Amino acid sequence: MAKRTGKKVETAVEDTSGAQTHVYPLQFVKGIGPARAAALAELGVFTIRDLFLFSPRAYLDRRTVLPLRQIRMLLAGEEGVPDQVTAIVTVKRLQVVEGGRGRKRLMIRVADATGEASLVFFHAVHFFIKSYQPDDVLAVSGAPELFGGMLQWTHPEMERLEQEEETLIHSGRIIPQYREGAKMKAVGLTSRSMRTVMENLFRTYGNEELRESLPESLVQEYGLMPFAAAVRTLHYPESEELLDQARRRMKFEELFFFELGMAVRKEITFAQEPGIAFTTRSELAHRLVESLGFELTGAQKRVLHEIMQDMASPHAMNRLLQGDVGSGKTIVALLAMLVAAENGYQTAFMVPTEILAEQHTQTLKRLLEGLPVPVVQLVGGQKKRMREELLYEIRNNKAAIIVGTHALFQEEVEYANLGLVVIDEQHRFGVHQRAQLRNKGRRPDALIMTATPIPRTLTMTLYGDLDVSVIDELPANRKPVRTAVRFESKIDAVWDFVRLEVREGRQVYIVYPLVEKSEKLELKSAVEHFEYLKSQVFPDLRLGLLHGQMFWYEKDDAMRDFLARKIDVLIATTVIEVGIDVPNASVMVVENAERFGLSQLHQLRGRVGRGNAQSYCILMTKDHYRYAMSRGMSQNEARQERKAVIRRLQAMVETNDGFRISEIDLELRGPGDIVGTRQSGIPEFRHANLVTDGPIITQARKAAFAVVEDDPELAKPEHAGIREVFREATRRAMIYADVG
């Protein structure tokens, strides 16, 4: 293990945060100029290195170069010719042909030693007349056809060849296709012109800008293509196999430098002032475990051991605790809080809503009954006198565990000795809020909890500088929620089932995607259906309404009434996704389930199944006829799309494993939709794919963390390339990463 020294690591980071390397202005590169440089800047291309890394979006295979006679024979036969074929020809004559309504087309007659062909152009006729003349030698590429007995290409790619020229830029090879946005086209940056620009770029700057960034030992260990060869291959691939190798190197490259930023930041965390070295043998924790009446699961014990190791270390804990709904994260966190309390430290337990703060407070008080551990609640809506008393208790160390919302980090809150910060459903809080709470103490340990299962590859990317613990086992007495998909044609049977469950003494959630009816979206709304269900379907039951546009106290009242069994059926939106624990709720009905992501459906399903009774989740969706009517589709189109929807929802029926569901969701919808794109901090990688590149992510992370552990200052000669590229690569990647 390398010696951790704060000064040197900080110097390394200071070096990386400001200066940009490779800053020669793009406008002075041959073929660019000010207007094109501005258009490229909008795509994130600012420097020469950026331009080298501006990868093609697709490729056309034009390696098939054939004589005209062979092309004609293939077209006349059964096998045909490849989609893209190239011929080397000489221009014989140009002829403008008048068409109807004053339209013109250009016919260029070309030939080689085996035959003749025509090149037909319906657009830009005057441009081509000026550009080509008899005796020009051209490489013509495209899809040929026989028309009226004549071999011809319509608007082919053409490249003029000089007699001594041996290589082709636009034909006769695998041809890169670049992005062509409106502004790119406006300044003449088409795929063709970009290929010319790249040719000039490699000729002028290739040796200088494409120096190897990784030490030879890493290149060899992970079987990587050399950097310069990989970049060149991206733009000029000689085969699909070499292109795959180049792509793998570029994926590894950007993931390595992203993970390097995470590793350096973790080193800085270790290198700063020491955290708290807790004594983890706790009589209070032992007494709590003895009083529970059940044994902790193997997963809980494993995770607790990991947390205790962190708390015993002199470095501040920074750990993410993942666990499905009902897996027992709160008990594990409470045991950590008791260790802090026995060491004389306070815990701040931050949750996203006031009603959840109240329930957690009551749960902790019940579990800690008989133990000398004062628990208080601090939220925004408290009366002045009560708040002043609470602030006094917190300031004078008379409160060991303080449960609350964002009120926990407000300026007037002073902690006597804050040693542990526990944050529940951390994605509900902004980065700045989380940092403010941690700054209330001197390097307190942080335990961040989430019930949103996140696939491992996404966890490594989002929380690369956090240690991760996973509770992947449910308590033995927990009954899995039974899930079913039902079409709207069966809605009456579903309502009968709801009424039956209520008669058995249970309670029900019914969730809608919208608060109020929308003219643009053919989706059901909570407000509209609350009135309908109350008057037409369940006039004999007690219904409640809960949605995000209500005042906070209205939402709290609704949830309290539901918890107190004053409401039989709660009509709601996804505002209940992170809600209080209602053990008596046994049915979750989700309307328009096709409009929700699987991870969100799993979170909603987690609202039931918290008691001893068997619980159910019913996913309602339109049958294909009604779906077709709502989407303006034909019956056949709707039937095909409905099959895809049912296959997706069927994943909810087949498994209750939140991590497996999140993996399926990741494959179907991408990472941003699982955790919220803007809130998630997911970087937009140019090459890597978080869904399919799990093995490369693992390798890049292992390599990056090993480099920083061995050489935190990146001072060794073999790391000179890493240090140089790290300045720019880390500066950009770290925009997306922050306090866990």
C-alpha cells in the first residue's frame, strides 16, 4: 500500500484542474477555419486531441473494387453485388439532360478497360459540371444498378485520383461516416469534408498528439491496441476485427481516466485530516440485537462487518449501502448509530420527507426502548419553542440520534459532536445538501443508503469513490409479492379483488401516472379517477387522494390517515414511491403500467409486502385494440408493440429481485432513466456503453485504482503519459462526479 500523503496528492489534482493540454486553436488547422471551429465546439470538440477523438458514427464498407464488366455480370446474375462497390474509372464526357418542368440532370459517362457506365446526378448539377472534366480519373463508390441496359450509379461518392496516388480517402476502404448536424452542414462539414480534414490532421499532428497515454505494462496486461494505432483505426479501419480492437482500447481509455479521477479523489479523502477511529465493541448494539426477537440475515451480518471495519479505521467512512425494500438496511444503520453513541458521538439521520422522518423516529424509539440513547426529530414545520428546545439538546449533546429532513443542515443547527451521517434514499437530495450536512462535523463517517437497486456497472460509475455494501438477502419470514399483468378488459375483476382484500381488513394503493387529465397524453389521472372510483366503483369504501401537487401538510395528513387505517384505498401518483411503512397494505394496483420503468415499478411494488399477509401487485395495461386507438396505430402495429410491452412487464412477474430488474431496465432504457439523468451524475461517454461494457468497466477501474495506490502523485516516469492526459480528461469527467 502506498503511503498516503495529502500534500502531494493535492498538488497532483491542482495540476489537473486548470490547464488544458493540446490547446492549439482548431481554427488554424488546415480545412477548419473560425466558422467550422465554432460548429465543432458545439459538439464538445475544442482541441486537436478532441478532433482526433471525434469518432465516426458509422461505417460504409467500400473495400470491394471491381472492373465495370464484372459488376455488370454480377448484377445480371442471381447473386448480385454488395451494397457498396467501388470502380476506378475515367471520365469520358458530361451531358446535361433537360427533364420535365425545367428540371435538369447531369449524366457523366465513364469507362475503364472493361466497359462503360453512367453517373447520374439530379441535384447540384452546376457544382458537378464545374468540378469534373474529361480524362479525370475517379474512384466511384455506391450501389450500382442496370437501367435501360446501361450500368449506372445515382449520386455516388466520388474521389478524384492523381496518377501517382495510391491511397483512397473516400472509396476503396471501410469509409467512416461522421455526425452531420445542421450547423455542421451549414459550414460545409459533411462526412466527406471531415474525412479530408482528418487526413490532413493525421499528416500534420499525428506524431505529436497521439503519444501513448498508458504505460506499456498496462497495454500488455489488458491486451490493448496502442493508442495511436487505435485512433487511426477508428478513422481508417482496415477490417472489422481491427475496428473492434480499436473500439475496445478507446472504451478502456475513457473509462480508465474517469475511474482515475475517482481513485485520486478517494486518495485525497484519505489524505486529508483523519476521521474518527471508533471503538466498535458496543454493549448497546449487543443489547439491541438480543432484543430483536429474530436473527440478522447472513447479508446483514456481512454488511455490518464491512461498516464496522470502516468505523474502526482512522479514515472517514464513505460507504453506500444498497438493499432492496425490506432487506433490513435500517437495523444495520441503527447498529452503526449505537456504536457512534457509545463512543460519545451524535448521528444525523437524513430522510427525504417529514412523514418519513416521523415514522423513522417512532421506529427507532420503539427499537431502542430501555436503552440510554435519546432520539429526537428535527423538521421544518415545528413550532418555534419546540425547535429552540431541540437545537439546545443537539448543541449540548443531549440528543444522540437526530432524525430529520433538510432541516438537519441549516445554519442555526449546531452539533455537539457529530460523528456519523446516515442518508436515506440519497438520490432525493442534491449534492450541495449532502455536503452541507457532512460539513457540520469534523470528518464524520457517512453511510448512504438506497433501496433503488443499481446494477454493478452503474454503481462503479456513479459511486466509484464510495465503498459499496449490498444486502442481497431478504429476511426468512418475508413473503414475496405476487405480481400479475392484467388488461383493462379485466378491470372489473381487479376491482372485485380490491374490495375482497379490504373486506379482509387489508388496505390498497392505486397508482396513476398523471395528477390531472392531460389533453396531450392518453393516460389516466389520479384526480379524475379518485372522483370516479369514489362515486361509481367503491362508494362503500373510504378513499383517500395523494399526489405531488398537494401541500406538504395535506400529503402528511393523507399518509397518516392511511397508516391509521382511516383510509381503505389510497389513490396516488408516484409520490408514494418513497413513502412510509404501512404493513397493513397488501395490494398495489398500477394503472398504465407500460408508461413506468421497471425499476420504478419495483419501487412501487415495495410499498406492499411489509406485513405478514400475502401481498399482490397488479400491473394494468391497455389491450392492443384500445392501445391502437389511443396511439393512432393500425391493429397489427399495436399488436406488435403490445407484445413488446407485455414481455417487459413480464419481468416483474418472473422475479422480485430488484437488482435483476434494474439490469433489465438498464438494457431497455439506459442508465439515465433508472436513476434520473440530471440528478444521477452519469457522464456521457463517447465510446463506452454502461449497459454492455461491464467487463471493460471492471478492468479499467481495477487498473486505475492500482495505479493511484502504487503512485498517488503520478510521479513515476512510466506514468508521465497518464499524468499529461489526466489534466484534460479528469477535468471533464469530474464535472459529473461529486460527493457520492
